[in-house]
Amino acid sequence: MTKTRKICIKSLVKTPIKDGFYMPAEFQKQEATWLGFPSNPGTFRLTPAQKVIQAVADIISKYQKVNIVVQPSMWEHACDVFKNCKNIFVVEVNTNDNWLRDIAPTFLIKNVNKDIYLRSVGWKFNGWGNPKEIEHNLDALTALKISNSLSIPFYNKNDFVCEGGSFSVDGQGTLITTEQCLLNHRNKNLSKKQINTILSNYLNLTQIIWIPHGVANDTDTMGHVDNICVFVGVGKVILTWPDDCGTEQCVDKEQEKWSLAALHVLENTPDANGNKIKVYKMPHPPILTYSKEEIKTLPVTDGSFVRKANVRLAASHVNLIITNDVVVVPTFNCSTDSRALKTMSEIFPDKKIVGVYAREIVLGGGNIHCMSQQQPYSTKT
Amino acid sequence: MTKTRKICIKSLVKTPIKDGFYMPAEFQKQEATWLGFPSNPGTFRLTPAQKVIQAVADIISKYQKVNIVVQPSMWEHACDVFKNCKNIFVVEVNTNDNWLRDIAPTFLIKNVNKDIYLRSVGWKFNGWGNPKEIEHNLDALTALKISNSLSIPFYNKNDFVCEGGSFSVDGQGTLITTEQCLLNHRNKNLSKKQINTILSNYLNLTQIIWIPHGVANDTDTMGHVDNICVFVGVGKVILTWPDDCGTEQCVDKEQEKWSLAALHVLENTPDANGNKIKVYKMPHPPILTYSKEEIKTLPVTDGSFVRKANVRLAASHVNLIITNDVVVVPTFNCSTDSRALKTMSEIFPDKKIVGVYAREIVLGGGNIHCMSQQQPYSTKT
């Protein structure tokens, strides 16, 4: 960490809100999708994990540009993997891990007449609030590196611990986050009010909605909202919802608790436009756990989270990727797969809804949305 | 080299000429200047060499974007150096050396209605025809890496040894190169006619002008044209010209020979438009050599060219950088400095002409143009 802090990173002086920049929603027009390519052998079983991302990239790249971010050790291999793909660009970045959602910059835009300008913000990344547990000094610099590779001005908010998975926005001034993630764990010295001010200044917000908790047993990220509840339109969110939630028949009591608590907040809080938010209930997968076989073949290295057999996976269909023409939904070969796809078809009747079997990414502690970052459409940099 | 060749690099199938793309001249409108930051301790005395590039970047960035390409070992330091510079973006790339002109892609554009599309071509880089002498496996991949970071389609011409310093174009179909560089040394299996065809197909040309030789003792590049003669406008070139060239009083007989030979060709060959080329004589510096003191402090490592005291430097004012608003001219604290600047002022009365003392870069075997690559203005990628 000392090494990271010594760097004098150039930063814009004002805040995005003062400069008129805001974070657009994922469902707004995109320029490109950035995807992390599993390259860290301490996190993934590389070959099957790479095949998941390859499947995601193949689908999205049929319709828009995909930038694949790869560690040097895997760059040549990734070039080979994607050599026949027209819209895919393999970009080498020296990272520790591959969770692009959390280490890439958060992109901001500003409309000026007919032009759309692009900037970015980088947060303090310290390994999801676990600075001592895992290596993250290179990940902490990735936002600036990607921003620089695009030659765009950068806001350096490196006194606030936060990741892209910590929030979901509607592009109209509303943000949803969880108390588990941003309030209790990462920024213990900051009050909710202070955090509201920071998020408002850097993402240009007028309404911040705090739900209490992320999905059950999301131990790596400690409550990322993008696994439990995300915006899918202005005034529309999907919320992960275990079968029979709110009834005695519900067998997933832990998830039931957090889904009910989130619903209560969402149903009683207007968005930035003053409107009631429509909540779509997204079927939550049955309880999935690490198998003994998986634990045997999962890597164990210094600087990685330790995995154990029979421990619950933080699997959720909500951790999906929305692009201009396609929604990629993680599936788990389980009873909720087809219903999750159907839910998204109803929300996005004009987009192609594609399921990708994503268990291999979930074994690494995240999911496909955690491996992605959308770059909004812009005309000027 | 084996490692380099194994990579399956994605490439566009057709040639640029068939796709309607061409290489614009350096004096056409630019989007950005790319600069290599001295990071290879086997080539440069790093601190003073970095100060030269810093001076170049400072001037250019007052008017347009500058992307600084840095090896990982120096990325944090470069961020610190440029932290107060508004238009400068420090981009990390795993390279061997820092000669951006020769390892960055050659950018191509195509005009379609009101839009300008951007693509790039990468040549086979094998250390200026010296594949065994110096390390270059990472340099050989840099064109693709930079192209991918811009998400632009790439033409992979990796069966033809060539570098950005091997040619100068007018953007109207004319290219100048030297026989010493492209014909004799790098591609021994190819005839002049075959090389003409390759260059024409990849840069979109109708007239290729071969001058015999580069400047005196340009031993590293073996005859790069950008050290002896470059286009400064349509139908206009500058040619390095030792004092009293063509008379008995000329003391630099070696350079005199190559300047006279080049002049003979240039005066007797029309450009692609069928017009006679106007030759501006650029004063050639007096004979400069490595000092004993410099040799003592210059690095000696495996995989670098060996330097010796009293050996002639390949110093030339022609190795300058043309940008939208500024021309940066290398100077050497010698009698020709002010005349070189004056010559450029006459050619570009509307641009700012700035001299930068560049000896420290010349000690590494090149000059400031060799450290740069222009990215043409484009509206679409």
C-alpha cells in the first residue's frame, strides 16, 4: 500500500458534479464493453473460467466493441483465443486480479450541444475492504491506467474505498448501494451523510437509496449491490428473490431476510424524479456450494481468498451484463435459469437475452457483471 | 523470436489500399502525439534522457494531447513527472525499448462523407534488421498493443521488416525511403519492385522515391530516412545539408556524399501528383562524437548496442517533430542550431518553432522523431 500511495496521480481539481459530468446508467447507449480475462491463477481455474468470458465476449461483440483486459502472462494466449473475433480488442494491463467492474474506472459523461464528453473517476481500491488479505497494489492503479489509455481526464477519489460493484445508478440522479458494503466495512470513519456527499459529488446524484445488505454469504465483496439489486431502466430495478420468499415455505431463510429488507426500502423510497420504483423479482438460485472436487482443483496461493467445501456460493442471476443489444444473464444449470431469462425478456423485449453458464466465475468469488465495465457512448474525449 | 512468431495475431484480411485507407502526412491534422519515455537503462542515461522527452511533451501538450508510453518500471515515476500537465496521459506498455516511431503502429485513415475512420498497420520489427544483437520480442508486439488500446482494426504485415523511421509520406501517394534501409539490410529476399508493391498496398501510394543512403554513421537504424530527408508539405522536403556541401571547402565528406546523392534523386523525381519537389536544405550539424566521459556513464547491458568514444553520432536537425501548432527541432548546442530553427520558421510561418537540446537522446542511437509517433485526427474508430 505504501508503494501505491506514493504515486502522485494527476487528478482534475473540481468534482464531476461541479464540472457537469454524471454517471450514465448501464442501460444507456454504450461505446464498448470492457471485460476482464481470467489470468490470475490464484483466483480461477483458468481454462474453464476463460471459456465463460470468451462466451460473454463472443455474444456482446456481435453488436458492439469489447475490450478484453489481460495480465501480461496471458496476453498472447488471449490474442490467440480472440483472433477471429472482429469487434474484440485484447488490451494488456499489469493487474493483480481480473475483476474489471471493481478496478476499471467509473465512466462519466457530459452533454454539450450535440457532443458527449467522456471522463472517468477512480476510487480507492484496497481489495474490497480487506487490504491485508489479498494483493491489490496493481489493481489499485488500473482505473488510472485504463483512463490514460483512452486519453481522458481523470478524477482521483483515492480517499474513499469503493468499487464499481458497490453501486447501481439510473443515470437520472438515483443510486442504490448497501449499508453492508459502503457504510460498515470499507469506510469506517465516514458517516452515511458524508458518503452520500461523496457519491453525489462524484457521480452527480440527488437520491441515494441504501438497502441494508447484499446477497447471502457474499464474503469477498461484503455486500456489493450488483449481486442483489440493479437498475434495469429509469424507475425499474430487479431484486433477487428466493422461491417462496416471505412465506413459511421459503427454504433460503438467509437470502429471504435480505431480499425482504431490500424490498421494504425500495417500495418506500422514491427515485430522484420523485417516482415510485417498480421492483421486478428475479428468481434467486437454490443454495449452491463449493464441491469437494472443486476445492481440490481450485488454486491456493498467497494473496487470494481461501475457499472451503460446502460453503455457500454468492450466486445470483442479478449479476448480469446489459449492453446495447444484448443482456447476458449468468446461469447455473439450476431450476431458476429459465425463469431468470424470462424475467429479462419481459423487461427488455427489444434486446437479445442470452444465458451463459457462469459457475466457474462464481467459484472465483464474483460473477460476470463483476468481470465487466461499460464504457458509455461519447463523441469527444 | 520463436515466441513472437507463435502468436496468432488477428489481422484484417484485405490490404489498406483495397479498403481505401492511406497514411496521412505528419503535417496533416493530428489527434495526438505518442512519445516514448526513456525507461530502458540499457539504452539511455535515464534521468537526462527523460528530461529531453519531458521538454518535448511539455511544449506539444500546450496545444494537443500527448500519450507517453512507459515501461512498467518507470510508469509511477512518469505519472509523477507529468502530474501537473493537462494534456499528457501516461500509458504503461511492456516494451523492450522506447523508440516509439519504430514500434508504434503506423496509423491510417479513410474519409467517408464527413467522417474520418482510423486503422493501423504493424510491420515486422526485429531490431532494425539486427535480430540477434538486441532484445526486441516485446517491441515487436507494441504496434498491436497500442492499436488494441485504441480499439482500432489492425493490419498485421509481419512478413516485412520495416519501422516508422523507414519512410516519410506526403499523404498524397508519395513516399521517400532509402536503399540502405529497406532494400539491402532488412529484407534481403525482396526486390525493390516487391518492396514498392508492399509499401503501396499498405500505405496507399503511387510514387515511391528511393534515395541511396541515410545520414553518415547511422549505424543503429542503418539508413532511416527520417534522419536525412522528410516531407514538410505537399511537394516540399527538407534535406540535411552539411556546410559547404558540394564544394572543396566541405569538411564533412561522408555526409556530403549522401546529401548530394539524395538531392540528385529528389531533383529528378516527380511526386505522386507529377510535380517537382522543392528541396529545403537543412543545415547538418558539425561532426559530433561520443565523448570519453559519456562512454563511461552510458549503460552497457546485454541486448543493447555497444558505444565507443570518438565514434560519430548520427545527429541531424531533420529528425524533428511536426504537430498541429508546434515544430520541435532537436538542437545540439552547435553552430547550426539557429539556422535549423530559421529554416523551419520559413517553411511553417504559422507554427511555433521550438528547439530542444536533444544530445542525450542521440547518445541512445536515435533522436526525438524516433521517440514519437503521430496519431492522425479521426472522428470514428
